[in-house]
Amino acid sequence: MASNKGHEALNAYCEEIQKIVSCITNEVWYCSSSERDRLNFSIGNGFFRVTCEDNSYLHIDINQEIEDPKTSGTVTTKYYLYSVADADGRDLVGFHFHPDLTEDPILYPHVHAYANQDSRYLSLNLHRKHIPSGRVALEDVIKWLITELKVKPRRDDWDEVLTKAKESFLEIRSWA
């Protein structure tokens, strides 16, 4: 029998993630079923646009897959893809963890550096490499977008929101 605890955990998770992404977008975080009897969460239908301080744009994709918390009562991330592309849609960087994707089963969290647009790095084929990163929290990606890539925050309290969310995440995470 599905527990109310699982429903509560899922609602709390959705509210927290929506608050985190509201630091850079008004897009809505939504859920769909995945092929692996899990829940897949994403924003919009793929990449969404954010504005930088110099009024240029970046495209961001945020996608997570979790175990359905109905039986365990907890939310556990099984997969994430956080991707950044330039205004023309060319990939810049990707923070990924997808251990059970059959087409690319890399068992550790990693970063993709899409340097294939620069002829100096073509021979390295960096865009195909999986640079080990350890687990990357969504809060850290959003903060990095604001502080390093100069994405305009959508809320004045973005730093407080991200700091509190990260503290909560560190307390309850089930894997590092």
C-alpha cells in the first residue's frame, strides 16, 4: 500500500526544486513517468532561455529522474542532466549522472566540456569525454550560473534560497 509519507516527500521535493529553479526562471518544473518505472522531472520541453547581465542569452536544461517514493517514503535521485548551451544552442557544459542509460552507461557523476567549437581542442575530443566530478547539486549549478556565467537572478533572495536548499539537501541525501 502506498504511504502518505511518499506523497508528502514527493510534494516537498517538487516544491523545493521549483523554488530553486525560480532563482533563474519562471518556468514550471513538471513530472512524467519514465521508461524505468521512475518519475522524470524537467522544466518545459527541453532547454529554456535565461538572460545574462549583458542581455545575452543562455539555454539551460534541467532534468532529474527519481525513484517513485510511494513505497520508501523518500526521494532518491537516480539520474540527472544539467546542461548549458549558448544563445545559438551550441552545448557549452553538461553536469551528468546517468548510470543506467543503456546507450551511455557511465557509472559516476561527470562533466562534459564542449570545447569542440574551438579548433585548439578538436583532437582532444573533450565533448565525448566524461570528466569525473562527484555528485553535483542543482543548487550549485544554479549558483554557478548566476555568479560565474552572470545569469540574471529572478529573485532578490536567490543566494539565501540556494544556501538553505543546499543545507537541506546535504542533510538528507542518500549518496554522495
